[in-house]
Amino acid sequence: MTLSRSPLLLALAALAPACSTFSDTSESAGSDSTASGSATDSDTGGPGETVTIYDIQQGKVPVDLVVQLKNVIATSPVYFDKNKKAFFFVAEAAGGPFSGIQVYIYDDVAVELGAGLPKMGDTLSLRATYTEFFELSQLTVSAASDVTITGPGTIPAPSVVTAAEITTKGAKAEDYEGCLVQIVDAEVTAPVVEFGEFEVDDALKVDDLFFVPSPGPKPAVGTTFTALVGQMTYSFEEFKLAPRTCADYQGWDGCEDPDPTGDPTTGDPTTDDPTTGDPTGDPTGENVAATIYDIQMGMHAPGTYVDVTNVVVTSPFVTNDKDAGYFFIAEAPGGEYSGIQVYVYADIAAELLAADKLPKLGDRVDVSGQYTEFFDFSQITLAKTNNLAVTGAGTIPAADVVAPADIATGGPKAENYEGCLVEVKDVTVTSPVEFGEFSVTGGLRVDDFFFVPNPGPKPAMGAAFSSITGLLGYSFEEFKLYPRDFADLVD
């Protein structure tokens, strides 16, 4: 989980960034740094060392070093995550193995750049921090002045590889991470599954990264491409190929490029990002009276404006790295389909905090907002302070005792208990803590969602718990249990 750079969460804990040094003989960018003397120097640690992407990807550059790259080529469109942070790929003009890397741009910087965000084929100079994000190499840009488009360039030809070579644990997967590659005569051998992925040549997953939020391509099993081109990326411990546009699905006419009108940097409500637009209520003024059971059992379409009344707050209020807020609510009887997450805009969260009106565990509340499926996770978006009313004290429904395997990703009860308060008993830690998460018996992930930025639970491998209670959340394509505090974890 990412820690905040902004005031609301920083009020909870003081965070101090650390920078490493580089003792190589690489040329220093010195006084020609575009952000020299700016406030963002404190974020990135100085003007940076001049390096190449080859240096980074071949392990010659230490993690967290501030670097300068010159005359690299943007090889992909810019895409945006759920918080409007921007990502794109760059490469050295010569191409080949170790030539490419992902670039990450903070949301406020992406908004500042606006139409000045790089386009495919632009030649760039970058000042950024080299990081390993869940083992994916990337460059983090934290100021608009750190991106300089110097003119048009030529995108390097994609390297011809086989699916088996670049799949997870393939012989060349690490060599081509972040690079533009091509698979000749690729055949679809497994159908499109949830999250827009399919498989080619019985080996490699193909991801719709650049098509979200529009529906990605859905080729049938047996479809053969004369060539399948894309960026090699890495997520959820797997290497994947991410075609950039329909032109990368060569020899197949079943693709439709995404609608370019929904730009998250402009707040265009044509995107499905709840941080954009302004869903303060149904434009007709006629919200639908609904229960959480109705919503979670599919009786209302995503996008419906709903009024949910007399429900109970089942979690603390927590903020993300944009100061937006989250809390969970449930119907008092509890049970399957009884719970859902509420998303609160950052400015509304700040107003509620200032007025000491943040919802508290056990409050009985009425909530009005838009029901959305945010990356397949059900939530209600709270966009006005008067769309939340605390009506009294309620009784938190008892947590349902469930088998951990039943609510783990792919479990038969996972969808039923999404957003609900559940309890698993007699479980053992089966994987070490990494990025605030660990696994327990049955393959269930346990996440420190309610602990950030404070340290969350860090049990040792093999540690036993008589019970763990929490809200069942969903992120990064996995169901996860969110304990609310240390009392929810009973040794």
C-alpha cells in the first residue's frame, strides 16, 4: 500500500523519505536539471545521476536512486490507475533486451501536465526515482518539470520472442520486462477470463491494461494473430503482455480501441473512476430506495443512485493516499450480501473531519450515493456531506464464521461475503508478511488496510490464530480479509 504525501493522512503519522547514493562514475546532470532548486527536490533527493535504462534493468543502479535519462522514447500510450496516477513505458532507441521500463507519475503531476503528457513516439528526458514496485522496475516522476519532451522519435522495433520465453519463469522474462516485444503466429489457447486476461500458446497471459475502463479485446480460443505486439509488464507475481492498441493484435479484426474521451486528468465523468466526475445524486433527483442485500444480489445496475437507510457502520474510517476515505456498512441482521464499502471524496472527508462528523464504528447511518463496481469491488460513492446522516447508535451484526478457503479468491462464498464482517477460526500463517499482507490456511490473504500508515500485524510463518475477524475486501484481483485492529486477531 502506498503511504500518503498529503495532509489528512500525514496528520496521523510523520513520514520521512530516505534516499540512497550512487557511487558510480556516471555523469552527473548537475545544473541542467529541470527541477533544480524546486520544492520537489526534497521528494526525489537532488538532480540525479545520468544513467540508461540498460543500466537500471541490468542491476547497475541501486534502488531509490534519483536518475536522469536522456533521449528515451515513449513506447506506449499513457494509462491511468483508479487514483488518476499515470503510467507509460519508455525505451532506449536501440531497443532489445533490458531496453524498456515503466514510468509512474503522481496524480497531481499528471493533472498539471495535462495535454503535455507524453505520446507514443515522443523523445523524452526524464528525472525520476528508480524503484521496484512489487518487483516491477519503474521510474517515479514527482514534478511536471521532470518530464521534458524534446521532439519526435522512432519507436524501436519490438523484439521477436516466443510466449514460453517471456512467460513467468521463462528464460527471457526478466530480460524483456518493460520492453516492447512481438510474438509471431500467437494462438489463443485459453479464453478471456475475469479481469480481461487470456492466454496464448499455452504459456503467456495477455492483459487489457491499456483498454481499461473500456472493455478489452475478447478473442475466441483458436484465434491466431499474425503477430501479437505489446509491452511486457509484471503484476500479481506474473509476467504479462499488454498490447497498446488494436493495431497490436495483427491479423485479427475483432478488436475495438477504447473511447479516448474519458480522460481521468480532466475529471471527465465518461470514465468509471469514482474519483472523477461528480455523482452527487441522480440527475433526475430520484434516488432508488435500496437495501445492501438488493445491491449485492444484483437487483440494481452499477451506476444507480441509491438511498440506503438504517444501516450500521462496521469498520473504522480510513483514508488512502489521496485523502479519500473509506468505511464499511451493513444491514443489521448481517449474513451473506449484508455489507458494502462506502467511498468518500477527499474534500468531503476533510469536511467531515473538520466538523468531527466522521462515521464511527457502531453508528447507525443513512447513506445516499452512486452504486458502482470499482475494479469489480462493489461500493457506494459519497460525494456530499449531507449524503451521510448519523441517526443514532446501532448494533454491529455478529461476524459470520466461515471457512477461509470459502472466502479466499475463487472460493464459493467469496462473492456472497464481499463487504461483510466475517470470522475465520483456527488458522495458521502460510506465507511471510509482504507489503502488509500475509496468507493463512485455505489461501486467504489478510491485509493491513485499516492499519496504514501505522505498522500492521507481522506474524511469523507458522503462527497460529484461534480466530481472525475483519471485513472482506477485494483489491488487485484478490479477496482479502481486513482486520480492523489488533483485537480482531486472537492468538
